[in-house]
Amino acid sequence: MSHIVRIRTQVRDAAAVTAAASRLELPPPETGTFALYASAATGLAVRLPGWRYPIVCQLAAGELAYDNFEGAWGDRAQLDRFLQAYAIEKTRLESRRSGYAVTEAPLADGSVKLTIHLGESP
């Protein structure tokens, strides 16, 4: 039996943030307070390619703080890639914690199909 699931991502897991950064070959996330254009944000910062300012994951709230000046200071596609990687890594971590195996298959449209194997080998 298969099910299609759509996930609205809240970024709350530091291990999944770190795994997503590693997956995308980004520098390791840093904890602290980081300058954005006209403000500062505290949390776990990820530096995306071509972005002037980091995205700051505010884990307790599940939110991201960032300023890309409507694309002038960073391509939204890079943020979307990070969020996709985060969702994949979070799913993998939670599945492993529950004793399940996960397989992954990239799809032609850029999305990724994850299959969680309940009590069977992939």
C-alpha cells in the first residue's frame, strides 16, 4: 500500500539542519546572532551559495529569518533546495529512530520520492 504525503516544513531539528547542509555541501551551520540587512536574528545559521546574509533557523519557533531582498541578495531556489534537503533528512532521522529503512529516488521535476519500509529491507 502506498500513500502520497505533502509536508509543510517547520525547521526545528538541529541535527536535520546539519545533515541538510552536509547533503548540499554547505559549510556547517553556526549558532549565534547574525546580522541581516536592517536587523539581527539569533539561531542556527546556514550560509547558502550566492546569498549576502545567512538564513537563521529559529528552532524553537520552527521559523527562518532571512533577507534576500526579493531575490537581489540571494536566489530563492537555493532556499528551496535547503528546505527540501531538510525535509528529506528529517524524514530519514525520524524513520531510523522508529526502526524503519528509507529509500530515496529523485524525480524528473526535481522532487524526491521517499519510501519508508516498515519491517522490510529496502
